[in-house]
Amino acid sequence: MNFAESLWGDFIVTLMFGFLTGLELKAYLQKYHQSTDEVFFGTVRTFAFTAIAGFSFFLLDFWLFLVGFIGLSALYMLFYSKALTRDHGSVLLYWVWALVYVYGALAQTQPFWVLAAIFVTIVIVLNAKQTINSLAEKISGDELTTLAKLILLSGIILPLLPNEILHPWLPVSPFKIWLAVVVVSSVSYLGYVAQKYLFKNQGILVTGIFGGLYSSTATTVVLSRKSKDVPRMSYKMTAAIMLATAMMYLRLWAIAAVFQWKVAQALAPYLGIFALLSLLIVFAFIQIERRNVQSQPVMSQAGNPLELKVAFIFAGLFVLMAVITQFVTQFYGGDGLRYLSLIVGFTDIDPFVLSLLNGSYSADTQLIASGILIAAGSNNLLKALYAWILGEPIAGKYSAIGLGSLGILTIATGWLMI
């Protein structure tokens, strides 16, 4: 009785999904091909009967199911040859039909969610024709190559690396080194994609947000230079530059949370306060901009941050910072690490921060948190210098004051309070 009830349920589900797929395809054809003279293969009933045929053939014998698939495919080939004479060569209809034919086999052998997921995917893809076409026009071959690089970094190289420390002077395993590369590359790439495709024309504030996700230093340089082109938007440029630094604080906490939760807990109140201070400065300059200056849309697009050469350079810097940090902590202790953090902040701080989070040093959680804060503070001093030199006088001055003040406060907090 249970078997019969189960088989009956499988049949009802197969028929229902076959019928609904036929309805969805009919709606698709009426929406996108109503004005053409294209000949189509089958109706709603055809797809319902196709689902029943696939269910019945698979229930009786697999080879009968396979022969039925081949026979119906041959029938479709006749239809397709007719379509080619009318310059209509799409095989979309065939693939939908083929999926409907295997509904019965899926219902009898797989969990219900598999069949439901395939049906939902068909519906979504059919209705997303315009969106997909628009996206295909926007995405270049370089973007797909970049995505392939990200898959190469994370899905192919990373699993092959050993997770053991190979030498005492390099207190980080190859796996953790490359994991750091993958994490930073992924955050950078996602920020770049969001900025380019989701918020393409939203202005400099969005540039500050997503630019700060992958490099607040690079974003500060770009926006400072851009401020000379739009001197009437000095206050908004300052807000965008400060917004990138606010995102830097949040990004540092997120990276710490991924690799060492205890360090993230120690950093949370300090990074949260400095991010909040940055956002208050941003809010203040946005209000000044609204009261004194007529706004206009300005967009500053950063380049793609994910390149294999950059990834390998980052890995090399990571190893170098790990070796230097090991040497400093072993021979000069906590004070040495603080001075090193102060110096490293005037370069790219990500390799240093990740080496601190992933290495096996003679440093406790508080000392690692201190080093990260000091490095972030000195990096703010570097950005203040960039803003002062490269920016338009008003934007450069206010950005330098804001970044310099945050830098001094962050260094002092890391040095004295932790």
C-alpha cells in the first residue's frame, strides 16, 4: 500500500510539473515570440504527455526510457530542420522538453526538492531572458576570465596545499598563506563587481564604500585626484574618502573574524568606535555639501583588483611579513611588534595583518590586536599624506585632517589601551 501511494504521488507530481512547465513555456512564447512566424514544437498538452511518457517508460524499463528519449529527440530533429529553413536555430525548446521528459525518472529516484529545483530554475531562466541578455552584453570576456582566476585560486590551488608549517622561521602553513590570498581576493573582487555592475552610476559615495572594501589607500588616491576635476564638490569628495576608511575598519574586523575570532572580539569595540567616528565625519560633510554646493553625479571607477600577478605578489609579501614578524617577536618582543606595525602601516597592511592572524608567534591575542590597530592608524597617516598632496585644496585639507586625526587616535589606542 505504501509503495502504491508513493508511486501515485510521484505520478501526480510529474504530471503537475510537466503541465506547469508547458504553461510557463507558452507564456514565454507569447511574451517574446508572438510577433514572429516561428513554428514551435508542442503545446501545453504535449509537455504534459511528455512527462507522462517519461514516467511510464522509466517505470517499465530503463532501456525503454532511453529508446523513448532517442525517438522523441529524432522527432525534434525533424522539427529543428524545419526551423532552420526559417532562420530560427534556437534549441531552447528542446532542452526544456528534455528536462520535462526526465521529470518522471527524477520523481521516482530523487528527493522531491531536486525536481522542484529544476522546475523553478526553468521558470526563472525563461522569465529572465531580457535580464540575461542585458547582463551578457555588459560582461566582457575579461570579467569571465577574472571569475575563472578566482575559481583557480580557491577551488584548485588551495586544496592542493599542505596545512603544516614547513620551517620554524615561516610560522604559517602554505594552506593558510593561500587561504589569506583567497579571502582578500574574494572580498576585493566582490567589492569591484558590486561597484561596477550593481551601483555603476551611484556616485562617489558608493565608490568610497566599495573601494574601501578592497583598498582604502587606492580609493583615497583615486578620489583625491578626482577632486581636482570637480572642485565644487570638495565636501562630498572628503565624505567619500572618509567613507573608504570607515569601510577599512569594518573590513579589518571581518578578516580578523574569519581567521581568529578572539582577536576579532578584542578589536570589535575599538574598530567599531573608529568606524562610527569616520561615519559621523562622513555625515557632517554630506550635510555641508547639501547646504552649500549644488550636487552633480560623479563616478570614479576603479580597475579590476583580481589579477594572478597581484595574487602572487600578495602571497610573496605575506611570506615576507610572516618571516619579519617572526624575527621581530622572537628577538624584540611586544615593543618590537608595535614599532614594526607602525612602519608597515605606510605600505600595504593586508599582508602584515593576515600574517599576524595566521602565524604561530610568541604573541598573545591582545598584542596581535594592538599590532593591527597600530598598522591601521599609520596607514591612515599615509592616506592623509596622499590626500594632502594629490587632492584639491579644500578636499585635500579636510581629508588630511580627518584621516590624520583618526590615524593618531588609532595608533594611540593600539599602543596604550591594549
